[in-house]
Amino acid sequence: MSKFDGKVVLITGAAGGIGKATAKKLAEQGAKLALVDLNVEAVQQVISELGLDDSRALALKANVANEEEVKAYVDAAVEKFGKIDGFFNNAGIEGITANVEDYPTDIFERVLNVNVKGAFLGLKYVVPVMKKQGYGSIVNTSSGAGLIGSPGFVGYNSSKHAVIGMTRVVALEAAPFGVRVNAVAPGVINTRMMRQIEKNTVPEDAEGAREAFSSAVPMGRYGEAEEVANVAVFLLSDEASYVAQSIYTVDGGQINQ
Ligand SMILES: NC(=O)c1ccc[n+]([C@@H]2O[C@H](COP(=O)([O-])OP(=O)(O)OC[C@H]3O[C@@H](n4cnc5c(N)ncnc54)[C@H](O)[C@@H]3O)[C@@H](O)[C@H]2O)c1
């Protein structure tokens, strides 16, 4: 019997690098998946790549920053599968790279809207389902940028600090009901998001930016989405049954050095 046989896991940002890698590992271990993204065609593509039939997977289009759409994706997952065992609250955007005086206010608001309000709304609607069940595990995706300052990233860093704050609060509110809430804090991970950040940071030499980001990591390289997925899957699983309110860095040793 596989670890996630009979379990239902809801993932946001499921079409992206880390969301997809996590969906794949969970599918391999028997989970049923409710996969949410703005880009529902890409989610459908993930489902077909994983070879999941209708009984195992549900593709849901939602903007995680829209309360009605969040309520609808949670309701749809419960309606189809009857429960939610795990929630990977993972959708996020990077914004741009600029010092505070040059950081456009509308982009600051957009980043907070998706990364903070989106994560908050996911918790707001999933926690009551899990409290009622008397069990569940939630993993929020923060970032190394949620633990330290990175010049040029005032929007993104502020948003990911907020995700750590809400993880700490909601973990304490949910723990008495058998619901565990933790966060992963990835460092530089080899997905679309870092490709964009490299371009935003040094438009004329994205490759050079990549080398500079890599060499700042004690392990000397980017992480792969699968390496974040391994930690998220552990936290979602019963093997992490006594892990609550933790922030797991997945960063090659970068953040706490
Ligand atoms: N890649 C990294 O280096 C890194 C490091 C630390 C943290 N993170 C975080 O990991 C998470 C996943 O990032 P990724 O690297 O897989 O990036 P990605 O861009 O590959 O994936 C993000 C996914 O989120 C979706 N999304 C964006 N806004 C949305 C919205 N409003 N509603 C619904 N879906 C939306 C996108 O369509 C995309 O599929 C993000 O929260 C990101 O901030 C990434």
C-alpha cells in the first residue's frame, strides 16, 4: 500500500514548477488530486502527463486572490472527493526587481494580493473543512525571502514574511483540532520563476545573474522543484504527524548561514 492511498490533496499553483513536481510525487504514491491554477489548460496537461483518470484528479481554474473563486475551488474539491487530507497552499508570483523608491505601488499590491491574500483565503476556506474532519495537513509555500532581506525584492520578501506569520498563527489555531500547518521556505529553485527573476535582475545578462545566484548558495547550485516537493510531501504525510508550526528551509544551506 502506498503512503497516500485514499488521501486527497489540494494544490494551488499546480501548473507551476514546484506544484507540478509535488503533484507528480503524490500521484505516484496513490493520492487523489484537486489541482488549482489560473492556467487550467496547463493543469489539464499535468493530469494527462501523470496518466490520472477522472476518479483520481480534478482540474480547477481559480485566481487564488479572489474570495469567491477560492470558496468555489474548496467546495468543488470536497464535493468531488468528500474530504481534503492535505493542502499545498503554493501559488505565488515574483513581482519585479527594484529598490523601494522605484518599486511601483501597483506591482507591490499585486504581489501581496496573490501571495498574501491568496494564501490567507486558502487557509480561511480549507481550515474549517479540516477542523470538522478532525485531521489534515497544510503546507504553505513561503521562501528564503520570507526569512531574510533581499535587496530589490521589497514586494516579494514582504509577502513571503507574511506567509510565515500566517503559518505561525494558523498552526496554533488549528493544532488542537488535529490539523497541522507548516511552511516550506525554498531558496533558489530551477523553475520559470527564477528564469524570470534572473531576467528582471540583470536584463542584459540573465545567464550572469544565474551564475551569481548559484554561487551565493553554499551547495553551489539551484535546487530542483523535486527537492522542494520531497519536503512538502513529507510534511503532508502522516510521517510528519508531530510536526506543526515549522518552517522548513530547502535552500542548499543558503538562508541560515
Ligand atoms: N522558484 C523559486 O526559486 C522559489 C523560491 C522560493 C519560493 N518559491 C515559491 O514557490 C511557489 C511556486 O513557485 P514556482 O517556482 O513553482 O513558480 P511557477 O511560476 O513555476 O509556478 C507558480 C504557479 O502559480 C500560478 N499562479 C500565479 N498566480 C496565481 C493566481 N493568482 N491564482 C492561481 N494560480 C496562480 C501560476 O500560473 C503558476 O502555475 C510560489 O509561491 C513561489 O513564490 C519559489
